[in-house]
Amino acid sequence: MSSNRESRHVIYINWDGFAYTWYKMVNDQYSGTPHLNALIDNGALCTKSGTGVPSITGAMQQCIVSGAWPVDTGNHYKYYSKEQNSVIQYARDNRLENIVEAAHRHDITVASVNAWYFENRGTAEGDTSRPYIKKLPSNFSVRIDEMIKIINGEPVETGDKSIVFEELPRLLSVYADDIDSVGHNFKTTYAGLSPARTRQQWYDNIAETIMRMDADLGRLVAALRQQGLLETTTIILTTDHGMIHYGLESRDPDGYVGPGGLTSLHDLADTIAQCGQRWLGRSYNVEVLAQGGMQAKEDTEIVVVPVAVQAQISFRCPIPSEAVDDMLSQLKGKTYYGKHLMNDELIMRGVAAGYADLLISACPPYHFRPGSETRMVEGNHDSLHEQVRHIFTMFSGADILPGILYDSPVSIVDIAPTIARLLGFEGPGDAVGTALDGVMRSSLRGPKLQVKRLEEHLDAGDTVVFAGMTEAEAELKVNGKLAGQADAKGEFVLTADLLPGMNRFVIQAKSREKFSRKTIYVYREE
């Protein structure tokens, strides 16, 4: 196989809302995904691929393309800022370089179709050198039509210009929200599917959508094959989150509203408030702030920020740990309780320290939507549920090991560094994820890296000590700062400052102009 990186292409496909569960469901209970399965046979299916927090499109898509978490990109979708006393709402915010911007910096040709996270961030409408092609409204089928035109060298429209690609861009991307749209079940989809009236119809609509998209994927592969490009192209297909159901099992505009129909938000807020009786002799002052820009009243002690199926809880005054334990005990007894994460656990999943002190995730079919009731069959993904967190990820084609089930954990922040490696560079610039060496042929792999915290230094106070193994004389960084070099055997010991609270250490080894990273979290008592 040729090692010339300049002859390689990467097509990055994102199917918003594609839970791993949906892939299994369609192949076990419906007609399957033959074209996707054919790609998997010639590549690697990641069986333990996971998303982050908050598992919401705006935040997670930016994590994917920059290879970094919300604490790095600055996009948390929505949270209450104690410092600003305001609910901060994010849109397409990303303060880091993304993979398309990094590719352009390395003189790699790029183009994107409806990949909105690259719009004016690496590609732009009307820019013939880095075109952004936008077809709205459109489903995946229409967007694949545009991709095929690019592959075949046929005219496509970008802004007010018509362009013809003489060569396939080395990094070509397309985004599709078909699955996410049908999963939310709010409106008629791009493909004309009406909102499901029953939960079974909801599953049927999701399956029908995925099977249609699979057929479109087959058209894309056929076009690559016809143009002699398939052997030099790597296809990557992943997503930002999965989906769970909430609301009613059957749409009923007039009848009884059963479990999941009524919001659990009010009971959540009341339960938290009542926990103050034991510790203050009165209820805590709890305020629900649902919209961006909303501010808490001066005497508010606890703020609840609901989304759909999760609620972020922030303490504006000191709350004894015993009181927090009491809250959790009370909430765990509720039928709507699913899972929770405390502040330190949230930080370990990539959010900023101020995101929330406590996050409560509802179990299906319950929800925390503001208002009194929903009489619809609905779905959402702001959840800690495994069906949301376990996502689909696949690599296939050039430079990918064929026919493997990759069972090691994979994170969404590993996608962009892997794309960069396949294109012959390291990036994006501030990535904390690492290229997935286990899915690529050996010549593309970075330095091995094993790291552990030395337990005998647990009481070292303001320092932490790591020991590890990498390639001989590899350059080492901790949180982006040069920290030393491995010895001739590849062994190393690193010391880093340890601050109060939860600390994140991104340890990077560089050898042969390739990077490998490990992230370790260490807690220090304040």
C-alpha cells in the first residue's frame, strides 16, 4: 500500500443522534444496514465509544471537531454562572481550532456539506478554495447528492457561486440530523415522516430513517468506487449522542396523562427545598431558571437549570455535605430518578468546575421540561442513560485495519486527532484526545504511552508524581507545557503542581513527530 499521505482522503460523516443501540436494533429487528456493515467488514467498529457531558448537540459537536472537552472549547450548551448570576446559553461557540482549520493550516484541501460546525470555521459559502455547501431544508439523501457531485467533478453551489472540483478534497465532511430529528419527534421530518403517535411507531420511524440513510451511504461508496477513489479514502462515521424516550407511550391529546406525561421538575425542586428543614429549620430557597439570561433572586440559595431529561443544580450558599447526602437519598427514592453526578465527577467528564454542583438525570419516561405536561411521544439526549452515552463510531478504508471489533474505550475527543493522523499531521492544536492507534496500520501509530500516579506520593501536598513508559527519548508535556524527556529505555518520572479540588493532567508523549496522550484526574482536599 502506498505511504504517500498526499494521495489519501478522509470523508467524515456525522449522523446526529446515532445511538449504538439503534445500530443493533436495526440489524437485529429490522432489515439491517448492509452498506454500513460492508464498511465495517473493511474496517473497525468501536464497540465502546462514548460521548461526554452535556450530551447535547451544540456542545458535543464542537468537542468532536476540536478533540477537546467543554472545559476547553468553552461550550457547555447551558449552565448557571454563580459569578455572573445568569444562565449562560451557548450556540456554536468554540474557542479552539477545529480539525478543518487545522487541515487548512497544513495546506490540506477541505470542503463540507451542511457540517455547520465548519461554517465560517474552516469552510465558508462562496469560498471556492474552502467551500461550505449548504442545502436547506434537506435530508441526508440530498446532502449525499451534493457529496456525489463533488466526487464526480460536477458543479455544486456554494453561496452565489458554482464550482467544480477538479480533485476530491482530502478532507470532506457531511452532517445529517435525520436521526436526531425523528428521535425528538416534534415535527414532520425532512423525509416526510409524520411524528410518531405511539412508542412502537417511534422505533419504526428511527429504523426506517437509518435504513434510508444506509442506502444513501451505499450510493456514496459506489461513487467513490466508480471514480477509483475508494482504495485511497478513509470513511469515518460517528455521532454526538444517542437518544432516549420520554413522555407518553401513546399520543393522547385529551385523555389521562400517565407517567412521563407530567413534568417531574416541580417535585424535584420541592424535594430539594424541603431538605433545608432538617438543617436550617426551614426550606431552602430554590429557584428554577430555564432560559438563557435569567438571573436568580438575591435570596435564592439553590438554582435548578432544567433542559429536558436532566437538571443541573447549583448551590449559591454553603450546603453541608450531610444535606447534599440527604437530597440524594430523597431523590433516589423518586420514580423519576435515573442517575446523578457530583461536581468532581462532572469535572472528570470534561466540564468546567462551575457547570453544576449536582446533575440529576431522569429515567425514561420521566422528564424535567418546564411546564405542566406533555401529551406527546418524545425523545431527547441530555441524559446519563447508557442509550445516550453509548454511541456509534466506525472507521473504514485506507489505512484502517480491516474486520476488527475495537473493544477499547473510545471518546468523541479522539476522532479529530485520528483524522489528523490519517491526513499526515498532528492536531487540532489544543486537542486533549489521542489518535486511535488501535484502528490504524502500524506505520501510522504514535508512541506507546503508559502512565500511573505513584501511590507513595499520595501525601505529597501540593505536588503529584507520575511514572510511565513511552518510546526512548520521547518529549513529554503536561497540560501543554514541556515537562521532560524519557530516558533511553523510554522510562520517565514527572512532577506537577497540584491545586485544591479536582485536577486534570493531560500527559503527552511526542516521538517521530507523532503525539500520544493520557488524561489523569487527581483530587486534592481543599
